[in-house]
Amino acid sequence: MLNKIQAVLLALATVAASPAIACPNWQSAPSFGTLTLNAGFQPDPISYNITAGGTTDLRRCFSTGESGYVTNRPDFDLHWGGSSRQLTIAVQANADAVLLVNAPDGSWYYSDDYRGTNPAITFINPQQGLYDIWIGSYDGSRRNPGLLIFTELGW
């Protein structure tokens, strides 16, 4: 029979051996690339081919109602400069896509169904700095082709 110390050590070893919950890591290198845009960029809108989806369940990482699946690494990094009235980051995909953004101040933004099943986030007076962007899928499907769109125009 185990004594109390052995039982506690066994419990700690079991917890330590459990796989860690993978969550979006803004410090990781992006999968699809990095872009630098300044206010007034042309052409507007500008878009990039992406693949939506992932295996990281957002419900395990956030407690504020985000749902969907993304990769651990950002899909795209946007370095934003200048002063603008608004900046919209949007996704168009045939799958039910989700959009997750970590803003320069460390705040997290999430969108699911903005236009149909396509997500979008509009930043009013966007902060200068790094925006880490994840494009996922609501249902956990992967390899869904789509477009990542940046615009200062109304969306």
C-alpha cells in the first residue's frame, strides 16, 4: 500500500507525463508568411492564398466562447505602420472558417460568421505593430483553400 508521500509523487508524475494543451503561440514563426503594410497601401484590398484549418481546439485555450480549430503557429504575421481610420482582416473560404488575431497590445480578437461563414475583424484606429493571424475552421477540417484579405476600405 502506498503511503501519502508516494501517492502524491505518483499523482505529480502522472500530471507531468500528460500531454500539454497546445494553444495558439504568437511567438512562433508564421506558416504562410510575413507582410508589412502601411496606412494608405495600394492596391486595396490586397489578398493572399492561405489554407484554413488546424487541430488546436480553441475551446481548450480560451474561456470566452471561441470555437474552432487552428494551428499552434500563426498562419500569417502582419506588421502594420502608419495611421488609418480602420483596418479590416477578412477570410474568404469554401469551408466554415474562423479568424483569430493577436493584436500588438496582446489582446485577442476572434470572428466566426461575419459574411455567411466567412470571418472578418475590423480594427478602428489600428495600433502600429505586429498582428499575429490564425485562419482556422469551425468544424476541425483541414486543408481548406481560401484568401486572407487586408483592406482599409469598408468591408
